[in-house]
Amino acid sequence: MIYLLLAGVLFVIGLHGLFVARHLLRKILSLNVLSAAVFLLLVALAREADPLDAVPHAIVLTGIVVSVSATAVALVLLVRLSRPREDQRKLMDEEGG
Amino acid sequence: MGWLVLVFDGLLAAALIWLAWQATHTPGLFRSVISFIIFGLLMALAWVRLDAPDIALAEAAIGAGATGALLLSALGRLVATHEEGAPWQERRDLYFWIPAGGALLGLLTLAAWMLPSPGLGEQVQDALPESGVQNPVTAVLLNFRALDTLLEIGVLLLAAIAIWSLGRMPLPSAPAVRSPALPALGRLLFPMFVLVSAYLLWRGSHAPGGAFPAGAVMGAGGILTILAGAQPWLTGSVHGPWRMLLSLGFAAMLALALGVMALGQPFFAYPPGLAGLIVLALELAAGLSIAMSLVALYLAGQPPDHWEGEARGE
Amino acid sequence: MSLTDLLGGLLVLLGMPFFFLGTLGLLRFPDAYTRLHALAKTDNVGLGLVCLGLALYSGSWLTGLKLLLIWLLMLVASAAGAGLIGRTAMARGMKPWGL
Amino acid sequence: MSQANTLMAVLVGVPLVGAIIAFVYPRLAVSITAVCAGVMVAAAAGLTRLVLSSGVLRQDVGGWAAPLGIGWQVDGLSAGLLLLTAAVGAAGAAHRAFEALEQPFFWPLWLFLWGALNVLFLSADLFNLYVALEVLSLAAVALIAMAGGGALPAAWRYLLASMLGSTVYLLGVALLYGRYGALDIALIADALETDLPSALAAALITLGLLLKAAVFPLHFWLPSAHGRAPAAVSAALSAVVVAAAWYLLVRLWFAPFGAFQGNGVGVLFGLLGAAAMVWGGLLALVQHRLKMLIAYSTVSQFGFGLLLLPLAGGVGAELAWRGAVVIVLSHGLAKASLFLAVGGIARSQGHDRLDAVGGFGSGGVLPWLALVLAAASLLGVPPTGGFAGKWWLLQGALAEGAWLWVLAILLGTLFTAAYLSRLLAVLLRPAQRGPQTGRPSPLTALPGFVLALMACGLGLALPALERLLSSALVAGGLP
Amino acid sequence: MTEVFAVLVLLLLLNIVVGLARVLRGPSAADRMLASEMFSTSAVAILLLLAFILDSPPLLDVALVLALLAALAVVTFVGRAWSDLQSRQSESARGMESRESD
């Protein structure tokens, strides 16, 4: 089945991207591609089952929400990391109050 | 019609692979982000092809909508987005990656091919009448595996707390051009967002839909209205209602999970006969919290206690 | 096959060329402004025809209403998007082609 | 509704409810955390008693039995780790409360971390474990980043490593689900066959967990994260979070993946463990900061835990099992105590550079006492918990005649002695008054000291430990 | 009729794939954003047709959500991402006009 192969290819692309990408934003994108590949595998497998299996669908829905949350935290961390030091200190000061 | 399906799948797979490659391996951060957004869009089509309309709905709302907004606004906030040189390091490790990646791919596909995937379809079908809903996915999410969902809503709340703990909201870079169309767009579309998410919430018990897509659509609506220049009525203040709304879904599920124990039920076991009602109430609370969390994630920091002046950034 | 079915199918078919024309414009037109112009109109006409055709084909009022709503939403999004992109591009000093 | 169910529900529900209250009403945060800590220590102790009296406990969440629903399962191992979590969680919270830092978000994050750990030790469902791992990582990342400055890159690396780890883990889970149509560990263990998909799934899940446990070649993220985080957070991360990943590894390799044991996999784990001991020990020897030294020591100490896997199949299995678990428990107590003590010392001195930090008594006597006691347990001086653990593990290895692992244990102990002697050298210096303004409350050092006492006292509770960790109280049994 | 629709779905997907060339070539951020907007229109059309081919009404809801959220990406782009990107992208945009005016 094409989608199983697709999941595999996406997984490898995401893994490679995660390890070799220079920019951190791209690492976040790679992680997202990676998790999309896993979700794809789960759902493609669910389709083979008879009757259609709802558990992987629910699992993937949970996984999507979890991965969005992680992505959001990673993005904010990334933005804080990329600020020039001066700016970062200002942010830190604000944090206290 | 078999060949049509095959060609469709092949094209879709090729496009997805190409987009994934674009998103992770080619120069130009903006191009990567756009590629990833389109990747999400096409993933929604892939879910449809795999008979997973629930996931397609969530992907359309969260993947293509909210993640796109998150990525784009983060991109705008990155100060040092200049990328020098190649997007990835030297190619010397290609000698490692081509065989290693190929082997992994081969193993994975072979293993996946061999799987009998017995699945739990029958068990879900059998237990469905007791779950209080007709949509099997909703039944799994909010009844059979409700603990997962509790933790998942916890993750959303946690992400919002984590982001707030990282500091104050960065000043938004206001749109360079104040277009009169923008506020009008916000006013026009906001009722639609409310309507559609209410519809999805209601659909959830018997058809694809439910708290997740509904909350995501509502959250996207909130983001859009903020972008359109609306003053958020929620503040980061301790006394404001936002913290409560953020925790509402999580608190409701926890209260229920622990509350049924007072009735002599085990943890998270719905009293018989009330399951349908409980699931509906949980969906409502969860949907609201999901929407609130998405807006909080979008704002990328603890919002100010008072919006006047501080947040406008001008 | 009833007449409305046939008519619906025909309308859907009729909508297709607009999509291709839009893509052609997207690929061949020289700058962002002209591409904007190509896309904002043709694609939505195409989608409108598809929606209309499918509404006829379905023969249900409710579905028809939903299809109409989808089309209107896409129209709003595309109009607002095109306006915003064009306006912002102009303000940012991106020169239109030929000027 | 049984007592077990109530206790488990309390362990999961109370910290999460506390997290909500601490978030919505920051004023109440400290007091609610104190209440939660008390309740959870009591619940963990109650659950342990219940396990001792009635054996392995199993409950279905929501009344849905596996494979449809999620199961909770408590045996001697998970009870021990729940107790450890409660002790470290309470001590860390107390330390933080006495520090009186103005960071209201610390409390909900701390309680989330605690709740996720409890779920982890209770759950017997592979996907539920995934979600719990994600909650754990996100809370940990936010807590690390709280230190600001140099902790941000450390938090970033930690986030990336743990997201990668969980995705790889989830891929393995997906394969297992496709193969057996179940997510419950016990059900999978019953059905497991040694075919390619299962082997690949085992490899992927193990890889993901090794990344999270920071086992030797995959430890790159740990030292900076643990070395830069606030003291209480470092304590929890080093003592319990790493132990959680180790716990899952052991749990999975004992029950479902036990079928793959013997094909040299155990040896591989043992070699990884030995390498971790040596490498972590070497790097701990060259660190310039106290906290970094202790962080690298975590990499080194978890090598001992991994030695359990090559020894599991043989005649010394029960001894090795008991030894490894006691090492992990006493390491948790000692390491948390070390981090709390060093945190106090660093605060009073304004830094934690090894070459400039003052000797015994600078910044109060109590943290130094804690440091000495914890170091003694870590090294394995009799009669501490660390000694008991190493002794049992060594006896297990001797009983099997596994000389390689005997050598590894001795070598690891040697390295521990070597880097801990650097602490000793600091100890003998004259005390210094730090440049600090506003002395931290002397109470700050108390939680760390209590933990150090517990680490040593573990050696006196051997009969109880022996019973708790007897093979009868291992879910799925010893292989 | 569904066979005809199926062919149309394929053509629309092909349309997207061909349009990807614009994402590749850019050159300005606005061009890429436009292309992505075009894709959501096509994806909506595909979903509508699939809803009829597969006789699966939920797909209409998916299309509805896509249509509703189509505006979000563009507005975020104009409102947030472009403001900082622009200073860098405008140079390349000018560069492209000379390149592309052949």
C-alpha cells in the first residue's frame, strides 16, 4: 500500500532533517513531518483492519493536539532564543514583575 | 476506477514527499513554512483517502489553520532569520544517511507490510451502545480512553502555562498597512466561526466532529479577530477569567473523573445511563478550553494585565 | 440520470477550466500583482460553478445551502487575502510589473 | 470501588487538580502544593503497603478492560518509584518554597511534572505512557527554561531530544498495535512473537527510551539541562525523570520484549551501561562546575541500572534485580539531595565553580552535611542504600559468573570514587563567606538533608525492600 | 457520473501539483502565499467532489472548515510574518522582476 511507503519516506526525511538542518525552525518542521509520518502509519494500518478501527483514529487525534502543543512551546522557545542578548535581558526583567 | 485511485494516491504521495523535503531541506525559511502549511492541507486529503474524516477535520482546523498561524507569526517574530549558506550541513554525511535511511525505510515498510493489523474495530462496535454516543471515534476519545484525552487537554493547558512562564507576550509587529478590510473581515467572519464550531460540536456525538475540531475552529476564529485588530477581552491578570477558561476543560474532566468516585464508581467510570449527557458536557468544556489554549499559544507569552496601550506596541 | 443531475455535472465540468486557467496565470504571469489578479477571480468562479453544479446534483436544500456557504467563505477569504496582499505589497514598495 | 482504585486515582488526580488551582489562584500555589505533597506521600505509602499485603494490583480505568480501555498496574517496582517520586517531589517543593523566589508559574508546572510521573508509574498502556511522557517533557522543559539565560539553549536541546524520543517511541507503539491490536503491556507480553515487526518495534521503543534516559551515546542533552536548571528542577530531573525512562525500559524488557533477550541484546545493554559509567565518570572528572559534575554523574550512575538487563535471565536474576532497583532508588534520593545542597551552596556563594567555591560550612553547615551523606550513599559506603544496591548487584553478577559485569561494577564504583573525591577536596578548604546579600533561609537546606538521610537510611530498611522487590511482586514475573 | 467526478478530482490534484512550481520559484513571499491560497481553493473543490464520489457528507464539513480557515493564513502572513520578512524579501522581489521580465 502506497501510504505505508509514504509514511516510511516521510519518517526518513523528517529524521534526516532533524539531524542535519541548521536553522532551528527547520528542526521544528522536521519534527512535525516525523510525527505526521507516524500518524499516517497508524491510520493506514487502521484501514487494513476489518471493520474500520476507530482506536488509531482517536490516538492520532490525541497525537495531533499533543504535537501542536509541543510545536507551540518550541516556537516560543525559539523566538526567545533568537532575540539579541539585550532584548533577552529586558524580557527576563519583565518576567520578574 | 482502480487506476484512478492509484494515480491519485501516487500524485498525492509524491506531492507530500516533495513538500516535506521543501519544508525541511531547502533554503528560504518562508518557503519552508509555506511548504509545511501546504503539506498540512494535502495531509487532510490523505486522511480523507484513508477513511479518517475525523482526522481530516482536525488536520484542516489544527494542521492547516492553527499551526500555520503559529508558524507564520513565529517567523515574523524571529529576529535573526538570516540563513547563511546551505540549509543543511556539509554533504559528507551522505555516505551515512543514504544507506542508513534506505535501510530504515526498507525495514519499516517491510515490517508494516507484514502487519496483520487485527485492530479493535469489533470491540469498539460492541461497546458503542454503552458509550452514549454513536460516533466511534468520539466514544474512544471521551469514554473508552478518556484518560488519554484528559492528559491531552492537560498538555494544551500545560503548553499555555509553559509559554506564559517563558515571559511576557512579545510586542506584536502590527500590520504595516492598516487596511479597512481587516476589521470588517473580522466582524464578518467571527459569527461564522462561532456557528461552525457550534455545529461541529453538535455533530460530534453521531458523526465526525466534536470538541477538537470545534475548539480548533473557535481558536482560529479568536486568532483571526485578534489579527483583525480586535481588543482581546481576556487578560493575563490573575483576576481575569482567562485562567479559568483555559483550565475549564481540564478541570471539568478531572472533576468528573474524581467525582464519579463519590458515587461509588471507579475512577473515570461514567454512571450508566448518563454517559451521553456527560460526554456532551465534557465536549463543551473541552472545546472552550481548546479554543482558549490555541489563542494563548498564538500570543506566545503571558498577556498583559491591561491591554490598553501596552499591547498595541505603538 | 435526471436532467438536474446532468445539468449539475455539466456545471461542475464547466468549472474545471477556470481552475486550470488560474494555475496557468499563477505560473505564467510576470509578477505578484498580475498573479493576484489571475487567481482571485478565476479560481472562485471555478469553485462557484462546482458548488452550483454539486448543489443541483445533490438535490438537497441543506447540502445546497452548505455548498453556498462554502463558496461564500472562500470568496470572502480570497477577496480579503488578495486585497491585503496587494495593498501591503504596494505599501512595502514592491513595484508592479511594467512600471 | 476498592482502596487501590482510590489511592491510584488520588495519585493521578490530586497533583493535576493542584496544578489547576496553583495556576488559577497563584496566591494559593505554595499552600496547595504543600497539601498535595502531603496527600501524595501518604497515598504512595498507602499504595506500597497495599502492594506488600496483597500483591500486584491491577485496575481498569473507567471500567473498560483492556484492550479497549486503559489499565493501571502497580507492583513492587512501581510502588518503589512512586515513593521516590513523592519524596523528591515533596523535598523539591519544600526547597523551592523556602527559597521564596518570585516565579508563580513554577508551582503548576511542578505539579504537572509530578502528576505525569505518577501516571507513568501507574499506567500499563503504551499510548497512555506516550501522552504521559509528553506531559513530562513539556513540564520539564518549561521548568528548565525558568532559570533563564544559558538555560534556554539547554531547554531547547532537551525539548528536541525528548520530542524525537517520543516520536520514535510512538512509531514502535504503532507497529506493535498493528501487529497485536492491543496497547496494554500485559496483553502484548502474552501475545508476543519474535518476528520482524515486533523486533523493529522493540528496537524503536528502546531507542526512544534510551534517548529519554540519556544512556551513553544519547546522553548529549542531559548535562547542560540538568546543570543549568533551577536546583529543585535538577533534583527532580536527575532523580526521577531519568529513572522513569529507565523504569519503562526495564518494564518492557522484562515482560513483552523479554522474548528477545538472549540474542545478545542483554549484552548490548550491559556494554552501553558500562560505557556510560566510564564516559560519564571521565567527563565528571573534568568539569569545572559543581552542578555539571553532578549532572555527569547521573549519566554515569544509570550505567549501573542498565547492567540489570544482561543479568536478568540467569541464576542471579533476583539479586541483580533487587540491587539495580535499590541503586536507582538510592541514587534518586542521593542525587536529589546533592542538587539541592549544591543549589543552596551556589546561591550563598554566587557561583558553583569548583576552583573557587568555599569549603565545608560556607553558606551553612547543613548543605555540606547533606553533600557528604549523599556522596557516601552514591559511592556505596556501608551501610547506605547505595552500598546495599551495589552489593546485591555485584552478588548477582558473581552468582552468574559474569566477570565482565563484575569488572564493570567495580570500574564504575572506582570512577564514582574518583569524581566524588573532587568534592572531598573542596570540602577540606576553609569556609568562605559569599558575596551574597540577604541570606537564604537556613531552612532551605533542610529538604536536601532529609533526602540524604533517607538515602543512607535506605540501607537500614533492607528487609522491607527485599520484600517489596521480591520476585512475587514483579508484574509479569522475573524472566 | 462519479467516474467523471473522479477524473476531475485527479485533474484538480494535478492542478495543485503543477502549481507547486510557484512555491518552488517564488520569488517573493507574496507569490508563495498566493499559491498556497490557490491550493486551498482547489483542495476545497476536491473535498466537495470526493464527498459526492464517496457519498460521505462529513467531507463537506472538512471543506467548510478549510474554507473558513483559508483567510487565517493570509491574514497572519500579512499581519505578522511579512512585516519582518519584507525588508529582506523586497530586495529579492526586485531582483526577480528583472529576472522574470523576459
